[in-house]
Amino acid sequence: MTFNGSFEVEKFSASIELKGKLLLSDVFNNFVTVVIGEGISLNCDIILKDFADEILQIVKPYLNKPNGIKPSQLINVFNSFPNEIKQYISGKFTDRPLNNIENQIELTIQKRKDNPNNAEKYGEELYKNTKEDLVYLKNVWGANNIQYQMIVNKLANEISQCAIEFFNVHQKKNDIDPGDAAIKVMKMAKSLGAIGQTKDRIEKSLEEMKFWDCYKAIYVLNEVKNAFIILDKENQRRSFFDRMVIDQNKVNELIKAEITTEIVKKIAISNNQSIIEEFYSLLKFLFSRISNKNILNGIEQTFVYSLPDNSSIKIRIIKEKKQREIEQERIERERIAGQEITLEQIFKMEEEQILREYDESARKTKNALILKWIGSIVAAIAISYGIWGEEGLAVIGLIALSLFFGLLRGLLKKF
């Protein structure tokens, strides 16, 4: 097995393979019968495990040594043996690190459930506490080994779950910015080299965390859009005078506070078409509903300026913006044109104003004459009562009533 202090792996492997074929052959069974006699059976699994243990003791001084033999090479030496024996040999090297990884995962799951606020800390600890064991298993099994991929996926899944729960709980509470810390832990999970659905989940979550502030800005704009749409539906059931309106000043204040220049630039250079398209779609909707467009114009200017020059959406936005400006100019011209009046309309308006003033003057004159005659009649009654007493009141009353009706007929004819 050794030559000049070097372990001859190929020769060693060939010798073990030959010994295995012997132990598994009918020749060996015949040999046992000759030596021990008939009627006594031996357990082949026990013999093979004993043989494996003996080989392990022989090669132990050469394991993981320069010019020696690696555990993965030793395990592969038993490829011609039944799978149970190969697993038995493998377990001699992998049980301890594998159990440690399994235990660390279970411990982390419990801590994460108990306190998701610190989940990113638990995910980072899990990564550090299992890193060496995972490297060891990779060296023993190989990166393509099914058992290795299973434990990698399980470990990466739990580390990524720590990042996700930490991110979600603090985003909901809005107490700290969870982005950088969550992304750091998620990158640890990605570095393990998971495959399949676990890999896809990590990459998707990492993308969402990377642009979480962009998604938050889009969420705010979506909420504003939904508020307009809901109010439109509610106003359809109301009369014209009962309809409600959104306070656009508050909307502009909200947009100014939430949609910062940094976020707008980040969206523009994200190279994420989904985010870019959705953001601009919401911006276009708000342009159609908000009258004071100063803040929206500033956002659009920053957004367009930050987009790459070769971006197809940038060309489209510039074109749509120009069309919107042309449409706005047309509306303004129509508004101004709608305010223009002809000379004939001016004369008619002045004539109507003179007639309204004449009618008002006539009404006031009529009221003054009536009050004057009523005052005269009342004065006459008072004087008559002073001269003739109660006996003259009846006659005076008839005279006054006659005069009043005469006055009323005269006024009606006059006006």
C-alpha cells in the first residue's frame, strides 16, 4: 500500500476490491464450510463490517495526511461492496458532523420561533457553527453526493428563513431598516450552493430584499391610486353635491416624503423591468388625477434622467411626456377660447344689467310710496281720535281704507 512513504491509493483500492469479491463469492462460503464444517452459517454483513473496521484501523495513520488517503477516497474504495457497507464506512466519518448540523438547525428553528426580532442573528450563528462541518462533509461525500445536497438544502433553507422572518417582522413594525442585515444573512444561505426550489427561493427573496425600499415606494403609490379608484366608485352612488374629493395637498406631501430622490434613482438603474414598468405606470396614473404636478414633474425628471440612455422605456417615457404636454397645451387653449366673448354679447350683457338695475329701482320706489301713504293714514287716524274721540274712529277708518285702495290702484297702474 505504501511506497517510499507514499500511500498507493490505486493499489490499495484494487486489493480491497479483490478482497470484497472474495468475501461475497461462493468460493468463500465453500472455504468456510471446509474450515468450520457444515451446519454453521456466518452473517455476511457482520463479516463485511468487521473487515471494514479492520481496514479503517490499518489506514488510520494515513488519513488526511500528506501523501496519504482522504476519507472520500477511502469510502470510494468500497464502491464494489453492498451499499449498506459503504454507508457504514461513510458514517464513521460523517455521523458526528452531520448530527451537529442537524442539531444546530433544530436549535435555530426554536430560537427563531421564540424571537423572530433577532432571527438574523440566529441565522448568522447557524452559518458559522456549521460551516466547518459542511466543508468536511463535502470533502467526504463530494459536492454532487445526494446526501450532501440534502443537508445543504436543509441548512440553507433555515438560514434563509431566519433572514426572511427578520426582514418581515421589522418591515411590518417599521422600527428599523432590516434591509442590509437580512441581505447579509441571505447571501450566507446562497453561498452554501443549494439546488432546486431552495435555490430559487433564496434568489427570489434576495432580489426582493435588495429592492425592498423600491417595492415600498411602489406600494405607497398603489395605495394612493386605490384611494382614487375607491372614491370614484363611491361617488357614483352619490349626488353631485354630496360627492367627496381627496385632499391633493396631503397626497403630494405623502409622495414627497416617501418617494425620495435616492429611491427614484435606485428604481431607474435597477435593471429590473418589472419594477421600472410598475413605477412609471403608477406615475402616469397620478399625473391624470393630481392637478398640482410640481412634485410629480420632479420625480419624473429624476427618473428619466437616471434611466440608461439605451433604455427602451426611457425613449417611450420621453415620447409620452411630450404627448402629455401637447395635450395640456390644447386643453389650455380651449379653456382660454371658452372665455372669449363677442361685442354683441357684451351689449346684451350690459342691457340685461340696466334692466336689472331699473327693476330694482322701481321696486324700491314702490315700497317707499306705500310706506309713505301708510304713515299718512296712521297719522290722520291719530289726529281724528284726538279731536272726536272714539265716535269718529269708524268714519275715519272707512275713509282711510278707501284712500288706501285708491292708492294701491294708482301704484299698480304706474308700475
